[in-house]
Amino acid sequence: MKIAGGVHRVGSDSLVNSYLIDDGGQVTIVDAAVPGLYDDLAHELSVMGRTVADVKALLLTHGHTDHIGFAQRLGQTHGTPIWVHESDAALARGEVPNPAKWRGPMRIGPLLSFLWWTMRHGGLRIPRIEQVSTFGDGATLDVPGSPRVVLVPGHTPGSAALHFPMQRTLAVGDSFATYAVTSGQHGPQLAPFTADYEQAMASLDRLNDVDADLLLPGHGDEWKGAPAEAVRLVRLNTPPRK
């Protein structure tokens, strides 16, 4: 699905997101969602007039299983380099336990819908990534779109937002969501299954001054506007920790 010029989303819905950033005919993928979206990847590239051969990098905003879905298959089949923040490399490779903690409201209907969708799209058996390259906070990556890394720890230790300046786009990963898979709540809010609530909320301040007006969350529809306004709404919509 085309979101903006040079920015597409893989698949027909926004429950779990993977994005394509086109820069002069070369493509960077942001997040690999779940394995079942691999076939949708080829379709969306075709819509863009591109092929998998045009994909030069897969960047992970963090190492959770619902973001690494087709990464190993892409890397193994096409040799696509896979990148993640150094603090989440072991998590992406499946070498350490998932630090996620349940928090926030829960409604059985949306949660069951998410689990059913995940099961139908291969999300219960995620191939672990064998090899990843790593980046650090503040790095500008030599991949299509030349994104700058903004470390936003809390959801995971190595959660990172990726700023694509030419597209005025900020991929925020799960630093916040616009849809809560556990409750069905829409709008900018802290993502469920966040490891460190206080750190995640504090990290949001790092997004305030990013020069972007299209924000791409890991879960939910894109958000259009200044990052500072999205952060304000996250703080407004996220219940305080009890």
C-alpha cells in the first residue's frame, strides 16, 4: 500500500507493519513483521516497479519476534544485509529472553483477533536471524534513504527510531503505536509489551525535534504531523503505571 511518495507498507492492513522506503530506485525495508508477509513483499515491490534485487538493506527497529518475521528468509535467499541496534542484536538472534512486560488495558476481542491474525500469518514460528550487523545511536546509515538512528530505549533496550530526511519520514517502531493489539484502542499511545515503562516514556522526548511529518509505527496506521504532537498524544493517551 502506498502511504506517500517513496513510502509503502507491505500487506493489506496495519496490524503488524513492514515498510519500504524507495530512494532513487533502491529500497530499504524497515522491519520484517511476520513470515507470512514475505509473499506480500514481492507484490508491493512490483507495485513500486521494483524487485527484491533492488532491496539493499533490512533495518529492524528492535528485536521482537513480530518485527523479525521474514528477515532470515530474505537474508538467506537474497543475501540482504540485516541491521539492528547493537543493544538488541542478541534479542534478534534469539539468544536472550524477550524482556517484554504486559501493561495497559486488555479486551478479549482485539487480543484474540491479533492472535488469530498472527497465527494465520506464520507468527507463531519465527525463524531466528543467524547474522545481523549493528548500528549505534546517532549513526547515519549508508543504505537507501540514509536514515539517522535515534535510540529510544524502553520498549526494548535497543529500540530505535529511523529518520529518513528526504522523505520527511520517521519510522518509530514500537516506541509508540497508533493501535493497541491488546485493547483495540486507536491513536498514539505507548505500545503494549514494553519492558521498561519509565524509560520508554522518557525516551519519547528524543523524538520531539526530529524534522518529519510522516510517522510510521510498528502497529497501526501511519500518523501525519509533527513528532512533538504525537508524543504529546502518547502521554495523554497512555494510562499512568499503577
